[in-house]
Amino acid sequence: MALGASLSAVAVVMVYSSTVTTPRQAATAADPVLGGGPGCEPTRTEQLVRGNGVGSLANGPETILAFQHAYYVSRSGAAARALTTEDASVPTAEVIGAGIASIPPGTQHCVLITPLADGRFDVVITELRPAAVARTYRQFVTVASGPNGMAITRIAAPS
């Protein structure tokens, strides 16, 4: 029961499903931080970041991209949890890993990040599973500056 509740914290809130028949992502060498591809065109403005790249610890949106890359591409709960503070309001690496294991390998993703006035980020993750079913998840992510760059301190349902 606790595992189910924790997994839902990883794949937070609104889930939408639809059938998609076209490919959604292909990594680009032009900007590995943002990534991108068809259906996930890389975008970086003051009010919007979109991509599926490796991210970085340079700022909030890039840290969020790095977390999602660890989740969907590296498929590592430990790598994802390493991008958070030790006391972050985020599940353990083991619980994150269990969430990753529930997603078919080859699932593609695209992350849309919008800053909020209170320092959080509104994050919408669209995943395209191999069976061509798109699912969209929305979460609010809080980041803070740390000794090695930015780190995630909280992932929560929109409120």
C-alpha cells in the first residue's frame, strides 16, 4: 500500500491517455542539454523550457530535465534521486526505481517546464510508450541552489 502511494508521488497527478501514431522524439546533437526531436522541439525562453535532453545542474529547468532523463533514458532511480537534496520531499531511489520498472523500455518522453511566481516549476511530462499510447503527467517541482549546482527539493501534485 505504501509503495503504491509512493509510486503515485513519482508519477504525480493528472494522467491523460490518447493514441498516437507518429514518433515523438529523437535526440539531437545540436543541444544535448535540451535534446528534442519531432513532437518535442527544443525550446528555451524565459517562460518556457521544452526538451528531453540530458539537462544539467545549471538552473531549475535543466535540473528537472536531468531528473527526467535519469528516469526515462538512464532508467536509474539512484541517478534520479542523486539530483535531489538529501532531505527532499521525493521518494527513495528504490521507490523511484520501482516506478521506472513499471514503464516499458523504449518509452519516449518530452518535458514542458514553466516557472511559477513562487519559485516552483509547473512540469508537464508527456510519455509515449512503445504501444503508441501517450500519457501526460503534471507536477510542481521545487529546486534550490546547492554546493554542486541546483537540486530538486520537492516534487508534488499541483495545488
